[in-house]
Amino acid sequence: MKAFKGYTPTIWFENDDRLFHGVVEGIRDTVHFAGNSVDTLEEAFHDSVDAYLEACAEDGVVPERPYSGKLAFRTTPEHHRLISEAASAEARSINQWMDEVLEDAARRTILEGRQKIKFG
């Protein structure tokens, strides 16, 4: 399913209610929709995004926007050199290398944080 007004859905099927379900990905707010066919699911997705945007406007809240995938990153010349060498050593571009390394670090941080909250 295509993005609508800049929002992209994640979709799955639930056997229990025999419906396709979806949520808007990339935002903290929960925007859920469901339908029993592609057409009804797409209509529900559009309606849910429109309702979300209307509710935000009524409440005077700026709606969340999905992440663009672009980050501005500044570092020291020495770190830039090290990052470049590490990426080159793995035959990757700096962007590819940083994406993998930062994703791994973020997942570890989130996991460790959850454990501290859950078990700490």
C-alpha cells in the first residue's frame, strides 16, 4: 500500500477476526486501521490519517511526521578519518557503515534501557 500524506502503513493479517490491520509507522502516536479487503483497508488507512490530522488540528497539536531518514552529522576531523577508514576496511560507504553501526548501538541502548526499567 502506498504512503498517504507522507504516512506509511505497516500491515498484517489477524486470523482471530479475519481482518487486515495496520498502523502508521514512524510516529509515536498510534494510528490504527483495519479492513477485510485491500480496498477497505486502504480507505480505512486514509480515513485514519485524515482523522489523526483533524484531531491534532482541533487540539492545537502539531501532528507527528515520520522520520525522513536523513540525519545531519558533525564530528571532528580525526573521527571523520577513523570512520572513513573503518567503512573502507569493510568495503562500505561511510553512510552504509554508519547506518549499520548506529542501528546496532541504538538497539543495544534500547534493550539495555528496557532491562534496567524492567528488572532494575
